[in-house]
Amino acid sequence: MNRYAETMKILNLLILCSIFFEQPLGACPVYLGRGQVKPERFTKRNQLAVFAKSGSQWIAIPFQIDERTARLKLVFHSNKSWLNSKTHPRDRILFESNQAHPKVTNFTGFPCASKSVYEIKYKKNGSTSYAYVAWCKGVSKVPATKRELEYDLGVGRVRSNNYVYDLNKANYMLFHAIYANDKKGNFIKVIENSNLHIKGDVKNFLNLRFGSNDIKSTLEAHEKSSMGIFARIDFFLHVLFFKVKLKLLTDISFYNTSAHIPMRVSLPVNGYDYLNMGSRLYYYWQLSKDKPWKFRAKMPVHGLNVKKSEVLKKYCNRYYCHFRLDIYHGDISLQLHFNINRRVVDKLDFYPTMVDNRELTKDRVVRSTDGKDHLGVYFEGSRLPKGSHPWDFWMKVNDDSKDSCPTKPLSTRKIKI
């Protein structure tokens, strides 16, 4: 391979290694995947409803339906006419899980006419909870509940009852600030000025460095549902005088108390053939000065020699590893969750470690370019093989539960009523 081709291959590696996103597979919503509920024949999407019991009363649970393509990509719509069409097996159903609800054994007085319901069993803050999905004939006796999120993606702001998220319009994966409701109606700034630093320590070649100013994004599409807002973002990378289209999209979602940004690192070659240790992805931000914030990390601390066996034991179950960082003061809390496939952690050593710059100010590896105190997460990328490696980033606001995101059903079963 000639030197030019070698250089371009390395450049492509670093372009694609620059973090990037794809579609993933109240508090964090419950996700119902393909085959977990099966509607009756000829039912339409606008007949779907989700109910639960609160005391002796049936209540409607906010939900949304995601139409998906054969490759499980979200479909965006200009109007609501698609809801009049038949339910498709690829549709994904999600609903709020803000509180635990009891199991129902007597369906007398069920809110709508339906031949059957699906009982969804899931965990909420350590307690077993139940919700009931049905396709209704006629009007429900319980009116649907909606979560009205205010948004102006042109300005770059999303606002719910619990938080305000100010996006960086030049790069939608970053934010200017995140505010949390102090439960008195005041929105307090928690973190601000997020940034991204990517370094490729290329074997027998120059170090390649990219920052957030090198990455730009555009808003491709957005849509509002009865649960929140979701949008599709396209990314570009500036290299010298060129603008390279990454051809990578992410569908970000905002809900009443949470937000979801699915991520993916894609490499066209084996990282271990081209990159030295220290090739990294580093995502960081500052704590605001509005409160004396405290934080606790449920992830390894960068710079400490932690055995991988300890990481697997402490943070992983059989299939996934769950890491989180909590920032809090009084009644205000912000949780940042990172979910990664256990195989990626075990075999490839790819997982977040927390950086507290106030303790590691002399560490050139993690020092921010602006020199200000910051917190962040560091990912080592030198051992990743060729291919795509997805992981999930979730934000939760004022939710102190131990639940991870998203909430996955423990079981589903069909009940005739």
C-alpha cells in the first residue's frame, strides 16, 4: 500500500472513530420491541392505548409508537395520517414508567372495548410494576395523557417540566447548558459548556487530533409525539479546508424526565493495527457555579489501575455493562448513564472512566483545552477492531431511582378479557 493510500485509510479511521451515533436497538420509558406484543388482525395504530391501575381507578399512561423501516430506522412524518394505517410488526411501542402500578386480576370496568390486553411486567425503583396494552374499539373511557414538551430546535432549546436542555446548534451532540427544576419552579443550571476531544496516536505516523469545532451537524428532521420529541441529526467533519460528510445519523429523543442519545463508534480497519494506546475519545463539561454540586461515580476512575475482572463484576450483568455519573445538590439531581455490551467491555476494553480535572490538573492526557475545571468521561479506543460498536447514553433528571435506561420488560403475556 503506498503512503498516500495508507494516510487516507488512517484519516478515514479517525473520521469514523469520532464518536457517532445511530438508532439504538417520565423516567426512562419502557421499550417494547418486535414480537413482545402482537395486535389483533386489522387493528390500526390510532387504536392503541396503555393503561394501569392507580388505587381502584384505571389511568391512561403516556405512550408513543415508533414506525420503523426494514432496517429498524425511525420514520419521520409530516402529519398524523400514518396513525390511521394498520399496526406493523416492526412498530416499537414505548410508554412512561414514572411510578409503580399493581397487578390487575379483575378487568371489570376496563376503560375500552377490546378482546384482549397485554400485561407488561417491569421493575420500577426495585418494585414490580404492571401496565396493560390494548387496541381499543371505540372511544376510551379514560382520556389519553400527553406530555407537552416545549421546543425550538431552531434556537436549540428543549424544555419539559423537569429540565431545560440547551443544544449546541453547530454540533447537536454537545450542549451549552442543562438546567434542572429545583421542585419550586426554578430552573437551576447544573452543567455547561460540553466539549469533545478525539486523539489518534497513529503508529509510525503523526498524532491526529480533532475537537468539537471540527465537527458540525445539521437537523435533518424532527417530530413531536404524545411522550416527547425526537429528531434526526447529520454530521460533518472539517479537515483543513475540506468538509467531509460523515454519512452518520442519530435519532435523539427527549422525554419528560430523560433524554436518549444512541452512539456508535465505526472503524473501517482494526484499531489495534493502526493506533497506539492513548488513542481516545474524551467527552467533558463544566459544573455550573450556581450550587456547590456534589457528584458520585459508578464507573472506574481514570488513572487508577482497575482490573478488568473487577469492572465486569461491579458494573456488568450477563449481557450489558452499566456505568453512571450522578451530579446532585439537595432535591436536584442529574444522572448520566452509559450502557455498553459486555462483550465490548470484556474483549475490547472499551468503557468509560471518570475524569475529575480538579484532581488531575497535571495530567496532559485529560487536561481540557480551555484550562477550566471540568468533569468528563474517557474512552480508550486503540483495541477496537474493524466494524461498528454501539452504546447508549441516557440523561435522567430528578429521578433518584436505581433503574437503568431504558426500562425493559421482565415479561409480557396476553390476557383475554
